[in-house]
Amino acid sequence: MKEDYLSQPLNIKSGEKSSTDQYVRQQSSVASFSPYLNYDPRVFSQQTQPEFIFPEGAGKQQRGRFELAFSQIGSAVMIGAGLGGMVGLYNGIAATSMANQSGKLRRTQLLNHIMKQGSATGNSLGSITVIYSVFGVLLQFVRGKDDETNTVLAGTSTGLLYKSTAGLRRCAVGGAMGLTISGLFCAYSIMTSNGKNKQFL
């Protein structure tokens, strides 16, 4: 704008155009421009760079074993409680039927079986998951990476430790079961990954 409209007196006579009117018209002509940078965004519509900035690796799964441990432990406890509750219900129905119980006594016995079996199974699966998570986190920290080896070692160590108080034979059976389950899981993960990012439990 050639003239500063603030330095000119206000002209309100009819038929004459004031500098204020010129300023308003000029501002309305650039209404499509950015009010901050005063440029037309359409000029840069063909840009090759991304419009937004994202942190590096934001689209990838970055959670490690320590972060996954909390959800795994909680899920194991709930699944164990649910499965144990169903087994307890089945055992309770069979026991009360054999004892010819009915009414409130039968309902009480069913609840006792459900709660007892559900809590026992939930605690067992939760304990196994805690041991497995601890071994997994320690192996990841010591080896500096997370791969199939950590999963197999953590599963085998979990089975050995969980059955360590039941004698050498049962301890070996527990270790073999942990090795088998973790090995099957790793094989399934490898076959279904197809070169994608793998995240081991």
C-alpha cells in the first residue's frame, strides 16, 4: 500500500473514497492467504515432503518385554480365573448332584467350587506369567536384544523354576513343557511374520 491510512484524515464525504476503504478492499483481496505467513498455501500443494512431522518409528511397535509384562500378567490371571471358574462349576454340579443337594445349599456349594477353583487357577497362571516375564526382561537386558532365543530360554527357565520344588523329575518335565510351548510359539511367529516386524512375548 502506497499511503499509510493512519496518517490521513478520515474522509466521510459522499462520492469520495477514503484510504480506509482502500485498505479494506486490499485486505479482502488477500483473504485466501494465510493470516500468519501471508502466502498462498496452494503454491506449495505439489510439495514432495510430508506435510506433518512424526517422531521416527512412531508407526512401529516399540513396546519391550517390560511394558508387555503388565498386560500379560493381568490377562493370565483373568483367563485363569475364567477357566478355573468353569471347571469349578462343572465339578460343583457333579458334586452336588451326587450328594442330592438342592436349594440354597446347592447354590452355596456351587459358589464355593467356582471361587476356589477360579482363584487357584488364576494364581497359578499369574505366577507362571510373572516368572516368565522376569526371565524375559533379564535376558533382554543381558543379551541386549529381543529374539526367539530369549523366548525359548525364558519359557524353559520358567518351567524348571516353577516345578523346582517338586523333585528333579517334575522339574525336568516342567522345563520340557516350557521349552515345547515357547518353541511352538516361536515357530508360529516366524511362519506368520512373512518378513514383517516381529514382537515376541
